[in-house]
Amino acid sequence: MSGVALNNVIKRYGEIQVIHGVDLNIEHGEFCVFVGPSGCGKSTLLRMVAGLEETSDGRITIGSRDVTRLDPAERGVAMVFQTYALYPHMTVEQNMGFGLKMDGVPASEIKVKTSEASKILKLDEYLSRKPAALSGGQRQRVAIGRAVVRGPEVFLFDEPLSNLDAELRVEMRVEIARLHKEIGATMIYVTHDQVEAMTLADKIVVLRLGNIEQVGSPLDLYRDPDNRFVAGFIGSPAMNFVEGRVQGGAIDVPSFNGSVSPSATLPVDGTDVIVGLRPEHAEIDPGGSSHKVELTEALGGVSYAYLMSDTGERMIVEERGDIRSSLGDTVGLTYKPNWLYVFDKATEARIR
């Protein structure tokens, strides 16, 4: 098992460049998640590591080996796809061991490796079944088991849970996290679901339009985003954003009906900025009158109130406890200045 390094990696399709000089180091045994909206290049980057997409320029290394021009079979990686791609006429055991059989591995060794993988993935009782007799989550575990038996240096996951229902996605997230802890392999995981990224990753790579926006641990990205895009993408519900202008050493925010004084070092007066505030860092003030409640989502232990300000800007506020706002209420907002994030309106870069 080895780390992965990408050095100035570029991908072009003809004259169109879709990956723009990506530099990234993934340490041995690290669980790294590529996350971003559709079309950001995360699956393309993963397929370049796998060798399924040719690297137009730059260098990819796995461990100490330059694999940039190697065939997929020579790279020491195993990939788990969004679709299970199981052979319907084969049993679970045969599906898991098929790759080794094609490589000419002796049947006795295949048996041992398949047995070890089935124990890790809790598939022992299903080894004689065929895919049609399995649930979606069980089929995905078989697909993961097929990768495990090969003993790769690096595991690659391309949105493996997107075809599962919500309950199974949670279950499989736990299974994949447990698998990583048990075998300690380097894993690269692609998803558009930032909740998956936050719960699974040691390191998150946020991508947009073929560029890396920020790399860091889940909590680092959540607490200290570099720009508006990362701040809005990491966190559910997303961070609220309202417009403001620097005046007299503070920020005039019309939707807050006044000025705010965040801890950031502010630019010169007259600079247009965006102020960010996470839903859990704001509180409803029942005695206020700056916002109207347009919708409430009651989720049991927590509710989300969707507010419209007098200036037409929308915000989401998290509510807990027994007393919560209702549709049509007119309320105000309270918040702590140190929880406000400030971004340059023109560049969207964070102002710290």
C-alpha cells in the first residue's frame, strides 16, 4: 500500500482542457475524498489515477513508481464503480475471485483470499448466492470484496453509493469506514455528496471546473474555508450569504438592518463584500421584525426556518428546543460576530 502524488496533472480532450495543472499528495493509508459539483473533474481525475483516462501532461506516482504511462493493470489499483458490474451467472464467491482467476492465481490461494475478504465485509453467509438474490447494499459489498481480494496498493471509489437508497447509503458509509480502518489501505473516493465527504474523509479535496479550490481535513474546511465556493459547498444546510459594504471600519448589511463588526481585518471603506453565516450560528429573535418565516422543516430534534429579509435576501436558521418559529411569523436574528465569515464580492476570496 502506497501514497499517491499528482504533479501538475493536466487533461485535455482535443483543444478543451478539463483538468488544469493539479498538484496533490495523498499519504500512505489516507482516506482522501474528491468532492465537488457535477462537471468539476473529480471522476476524470480519479480515472486518470486508475489509468482509464490518459494523462495529457504532468506526472502521477504511486509509492515510488511513476505510473503516468502504465496500463491500468500495472498500476496496483482496484476500482469500485457506481454500478456493481457483477456477473449474474456467478456466485458471490466466484464474482469476488474472478479477477484473481484471470490472473492465473491458484484456486487454493483464491479460496483463502476470498474467505478473508468475505469475513471483513460480512459476506460469509452469501458466498453461494448469485447477485439476483442479494440486496443493493450486499451487491455493493461484493463489488468492494472483488477489489479487496486483489490486495491493491490503492483503492479507488467512483460514487459507489449513489444508486442506493438513503438508509443503505448510511449503512454502506459505515461499512467503508470500517473497511478502511481494518485494512489501512490508501483510498481515494469520489462523491458529489458533501455529507459522505465529511463523514468518511481524512482529507477532502474540493474541486471546481478542473481546479482544486482547497484541500484539508473535514473540520478545517468547515471552520476555515478559503473562499465562498468552499464555504457554501461544505456544510448542510449550506452557509447563508448576504451582501454588505465596508463603511467606517464595519460592514453595513441591509438585510440585518444595521452594521456588523466581524473579527476579520476589513478592506477599505466602500468595498463590496459578502457576509456568510452558518444556520447553526444564527438564532431566531421572536421580538424582531427584520425577517419573515417562509417555510419550516421539522426534523425532530432540529428544525430549519427559511427566512426572507426585508431586502429580499433568504436565510436558513437552525432551531432546537421546544419553542420554534412557525410559517408566517415575523422575527429577527441574533448572532455572534466571531461566527461571521467575510468574502470579497469580486473575487469571492475569504477576508480574514
